[in-house]
Amino acid sequence: MTQITIIGGGVAGLCVARSLRDRSADVRVFDRHGALGPHACSWWAGGMLAPFCEGESAEEPVVRLGQEAADWWDAKTHAVNRCGTLVISLTRDKAELIRFGRRTSNFETISGADIDALEPDLAGRFNTGLLFKDEAHLSPRLALNHLRDGLIADGVTFETADADPEVYARGGLTVDCRGFQARDKINDLRGVKGEMLILSCKDVTLNRPVRLLHPRISLYVVPRGDGIFMLGATMIESSQKSHVTARSLLELLSAAYALNPAFGEAEVLEIGVDARPAFPDNLPRIRRNGNLIRANGLFRHGFLLAPAMARMVAEMIFDNTRPEMMDETSA
Amino acid sequence: MRDFYGTTLTTGLMLGTAQYPSPAVMMDAFKRSAASVATVSLRRESGQDRAGQDFWAIIRDLNVHVLPNTAGCHSVKEAVTTAHMAREVFDTKWIKLEVIGEEDTLQPDVFGLVEAARILSEDGFNVFPYTTEDLVVADKLLNVGCEVLMPWGAPIGSGLGLNNPYGLRSMRAHFPDVPLVIDAGLGLPSQAAQAMEMGFDAVLLNTAVAKAGDPAAMAEAFAGAVHAGQLAAKADPMEPRDMAAPSTPILGKAFLI
């Protein structure tokens, strides 16, 4: 049995571990904090599996490969909600909605009455929207815990260590899935800061992620059930992993308030911030140098693209195929 | 091309670096735009521990003049602080000075602008002030040390084009020797061509390219428009007239057929 070491226990590391274990590899995972936690980007993720919406600004592979995600997560964690995505704008920003529709596919334009029926708590507030009914969402921490539990049950070991992938690669196949933590070894990786909030608001029920388009401040709200909502997320060209600014909070909260003023009464449960690892085209990369494989750059598409990336890592190792996500640079 | 604080630019296009789908798309857009200047807004949070340096390195690699701006600053103090940070980060005296006075239109606070321009000019900065077409404000900006003026075409990001052609024409006529840049509000290449035809020295835009479906193609379209407008201005365009003026002589043409 091939022994493979994975370093990094976020969404990339766990998905790669799952795919390799599914191919009968003997897998161990190192994480500097042992378990999933606030040190990982995926802890703060929105958990939207929305390949078509992302097509608004992302490159084509995100739309195509992202379509694998919902089925993958459903099969591995049974934690997927398939209720679609609703995209709306305030009347004065209708141009944004038109533009969004022009740049995306696989949606239907729906009326105010349709919105009222789908999301009664938005009733009367919006007179048109786009419904991407094939999209899905999940609760990131729940899904990752399911994934981890399943891996442990299948014999994958987890160890707490700030392991150096180059050292482990001397002993055997090693996959570096450390995200932005690997910046010192990957020159063209940069951080894109994201800030988010988790709110508790018993007065609002939403059945699916809602994206509110705005020329300056775009917001998405992902329902996590039981009156819990994730609000996200800023996108700032910065590698800062701390320091949530008042401006960002104001922007996120005022956008949520515009969606439904009842959010004004919400309790703020968590404020999160992290730096998403990204390459210049915001697409992920798999790079290899002998026994060392680096899988990185999931940007804001961790849950959306990690399944495809994990599949490609497994195919590269076991079928000797050259992954689509591979470029000319050596790991 | 006119001189911008001692620097002659190769083209009359200045392009912003915000809002692109990715840095790779931005790099393509710059290549095809032949822009001579890249504007970059500096968030104070990114400057504090140089957390923005990976992105700044990408901008330096564009190999064009970098014009940092104070976008989003609402007070003189904020703008001055940001300008100092920008000078340190990009090692340039150039600063595009924005002092925003109104949140909805992002209209410049011209009082704060003149004050900040005075402070920064005294401090050795080369100030590119984002202003309106108001001649009195323009005059005051020149008096406090600005050698370039950047009047708006229309509100930032609106894509409305040249909102007040009369005001802009009169600004051009009033300050024939000052480098003037149309900054903000351009949505289409034809609007950039119009500005250049009117004799402006450059145009500065961001959203029109960054938010286009194909930013690189739109960048190239703007490059063509700026070039066309500039050429036309130099070629001394004809004056419009009310009557038809046939381009071939009609005298002697047979009329009894």
C-alpha cells in the first residue's frame, strides 16, 4: 500500500486525503493545530457550491470543475443542501443584476411573486431575481468534521505538527496542502483577505444562499439553519490574517440590513478573517517535484474546487495522468 | 505629449488596477491597453505591515509609471496619511489626490482637496488632484502647487461619459498650458475619444475596463480610441456648420436630364 503524507488539514488536505484513501492509499495527515480550527481558511468559508454564480468573474474551469462539488460532498458527508442560489439587487442597482445575468448561465429570471414564494422573509422587497436552481450549499465546519470522522474511521491518522513538506518528501510521497502557509515556498502565491460574520437572527428564515448585488459592496448570506447565518465576504488584496476593519463590518452589516432590516436585531456570534491563497489567475495549481506535490491556490473556491483538485492529485499518483491544474513550474 | 511633473508619457491612457476578476486578467488588460500609467489605491490596512506587498509587486511588474491614489479618503488628514504611506510603498512623489465629499456621488470635497493639495505640495509631492470642472477650484489648486489637474467626466464608476462638455471645454480653454486629465465617469471608448478630441492630455479610467466582460479587449478598444482622439485633436478638426457643404463642386453639373 502506498504511504502518503498530507500536510495541512483544511479543506484541501482533507479532500485530498479522502480521494487518496478511496484509492486505498495509506494516508496520514499533519496539521499544525491538529484539528480543524480558526487557523484554516475553510473554517471561515461560506460553503456555497455555486459554480454558475462564480462564473460571473471566475475563469471557465471554475464553472466546469465546480459542478463536481455538490455530488462529491453529498456522497462523502451527506451534508449538502440543494436549494439553489437566489441573486437579487435593490431596484436602483438593477443594472448589476442584468450584468450578472449576462455573464452567467443556468439560471432562470424570476418575478417578485416567485421570490416571495421561495423566500417569504424577503416578501415585497425585491421585484426580480435570478434563481440558480442547480446550485447547493453546505455548512463548512460540519462537512469538514464529517469528512475527518470518516477518514479516521477508515484508518487515516491525524497528527499535530508543523511539518515541513520537503523533509517528509525525502521519505515518501508528500502532498503540501497548507494554503497560504506555504507562501514562502510558492513565489506566485498571494493572499486575498476576506472578512465575514456569523449572526444569529431568529426573526429571519432563508432557504438558500442569497447574493445581494451592489456596485460597491456585494454581499452573500448563507443560511446555516436554526437562525444562524454566515455573511460574507470582503475581498482585499492583502495577506493580512487578522485585523477586521470597522469599514468592512459596516459594509457587510448595512448590506444585510438592506436585504432585511430584521438583521439589525441579530446577535453577532463570530467575526472572522483570513487570507485566501491565490495564484495570479485565481485558479488552483498542482505542482510536483519528485515525491513532493503541492496543491494550492483554491482562492475563494475551497469547497467548490477541492473535490476536483483532490481527484486530479489521485489520478496523477495512481494513473500517471497529467492534471489539468498542473503548470510548468516545479513544486 | 505634455509633460507631467517632468515625465513625458508615451500614451494618453491611465488605467486603474482595481476590480479585475484576477491579477492575470489585469496584466493582460495593461498589455493590450498600452497604458502609460497604473493607478493603485492603497488601503491603510494593507500598508501597515506591508500585507499588500504581493499585489504591489504585480503592479510594479506592469512596468508603467505608478500613480498611487488616496481613493476612499474622506478627510484631509486621511488623504495626507495615505499619501505618505504610498510614497513609502511605491517610492514615488506622484499622488492622485482624492478627498471624497459625498458618499452617493463620490463627488470631491473641493475645500478639503485644496487644503490637502497645499500640504502635500509643500511636502514635496507631485499632486494629481481629482477635481470638478470648476474653474475657481482649478485656479486655487494651481496656486497651491499642483501642476496637473484631473477633472471628472462624470461620477466615479457611473460610465456616463462627459457630463458637462461645456464646462470641460471652457476648462481646457482657460488652462491651455496645464496638463489636464479626464478622470472618472468614462464608460465607453467613444467617450475617451471625445475627451481627447477636445484637447485633453490623457484619460484615466478603471471600471469601464475592469468590469467589462472581456477586460483585455475593452482595454485595447480604449487604447484605439485614445489614439484616435489624440490624432484628431492634433489634426485640427473642421468646425461644424449648419448648411450642407458638398465635397464635390456642383457648378456646371447637367441639370436638364
